[in-house]
Amino acid sequence: MLPSYLALAESGELTRRAARLVRMLEACDICPKDCGVNRLRGEVGFCWSGAEAVVSAIVPHFGEEPCLTGTRGAGNIFFGNCNMRCAYCQNWQISQDWKGQRRNAVSVEVLAGAMLALQEQGCHNVNLVSPTHFVPQIVAALAVAVRRGLRLPLVYNTNAYDSVPVLRLLDGIVDIYLPDLKYSDDAMAKEYSVAGNYVEASRAALKEMYRQMGCDLVVDEAGLARRGLIVRHLILPNDVAGSRECLRFIAEALSPAVHLSIMAQYYPTNKADRRDLISRKIRAREYAEVLDCLEEFGFENGWTQEFTAPDVG
């Protein structure tokens, strides 16, 4: 199966969509923060990002889901800065050090070259990690990369704090959506990620991703994902994430046939040790309760990360 963006590139639609997205930077409403700043003139909003994408790392990565990692790795492009401020972010040096990330700003041509370099290294896909605030630059770079021979599936690896109008412009461009549904309670989202409208925004985003992809995950003969939707969920201590309601939403608003990836890797980092509710790893009981929810809501497809933290209560 060829990447879906190739047909749009051939018709000229990919270039047209890139131009529409870039124009949105003039009064930025790329994400649900809706800051309204003119990033093309160097103004910055919540994400501290201007006209150029910020790329912190370009690397074959072997820590994603098996259908993305394969034998040669996912082709990860880690974008700097973020449209959220998670107190427990494991990549906080990338996402929350906007001054340090200034040196990593790149042109569209350089970003296109990064995509092609990952293809040349044998990666199975281009995995865009935290791409939301740089969608215009990414699509513009993709148009350049396609002309230079890019043929890898495009993975949109996001915190799910995405704008539906932007996602609609990505229809037919993204091959695999990989959102991490973080919260079912806006109070928690505001407290721990400075995203007080997260629940409505993320749920609308997931509905749009599901509209585009449905619940089928298309894999090739090697078991590698070529098209579809995988929804991640990170278990947080003291049920800060509201895991049961997150899973209920996925089952009822999308489908219990959706592929899930339940992550148990949480550890207190960044500013988490200063916040009582998230200052420890998850416990075996908390992990088991989420697994019980998978059975309750009828989920059958996906992955559960092995629980390794000690049971301390």
C-alpha cells in the first residue's frame, strides 16, 4: 500500500493544503490554544514557536508499538516546544525549554531532508512526534520530500490536543494517527498540563481521526502498520488521567474495535516530584484496574505495556 499523500501530491492538492495551513500562521489557530499571533512575523504564543519548525532529534526509534518499530525502527522526528505544559513530561528538555530550542529551528527544505534521511536509513515510517504546532511546516516539507522520492507512511504522533479544522486538512495526508488521550477531566488537564479545554478538544480530535481512519489497522505482510488509528493512554497515579472515562469514551464514541496502546511507563520527572498526586510511579492495583476496564468495555485490539514498578500499596 502506497502512502495516501502521494495521490494528493500528484494532483497538486498537497501543495495547496500546505499553502492554506501556512496562511493560518498569520493569526495562529493551528491548535486549540487559538493564540491568534502572527507567527510568520516572529510573534509567538503559548508554544513559543515562530515561522520555522523546531526539530530536536531525528533518529530511528525502537520504543514504539511493534507494528511501527518493526526491525529497522520508526523514523522519529522529535519536534521541540509544545502546546501543552505537562508537569510530568518525560521529554521536558525538548518540550519546555523554548530558549534552548531556538538553535534547532529548521527550514522546510531541511525538514524535508530529515524525512528522506530516515527513509535512506531504512526506517519503516516517518513518525512525527509532537507535531501539532508545526503542521503547516510539516506539510510544506512533505510536499518537497515527495518530489525528492519520499515513500514512507506518515505517522502523526500527538498529545491529541489538536484542532479539528487542521485535522481535516490532514485527511489523505496522514497514514497513521497515534494520539495519546491524556485526560477525562478538564480540571486535571489544567492543573497538570495547562490545558483547561483538553477534554472537549481531544475528544473532537479523536472523533475526526476515527472518521478518517475507522477502526481497521491495515498492516502489510511483515506486520507493519500502513494505515489506521492507534489510541494511546498513559496510566497516571491516583487516577489523575481519569482512565476509566477515557476508555469509556473511546469504546462508546469511537468503537471497542479501535486499537489501543496502554502505557504503564509513568515515572515522576520534570516537576512531578513537587505535586503530591503524581510524585510516584503507578501501583499494581492502578494498572490492574485499567486492564479490568479494557475487559469491561470490550476492547480486544492493541497492546498493554508490561507493569514493572514495585507494588507499594
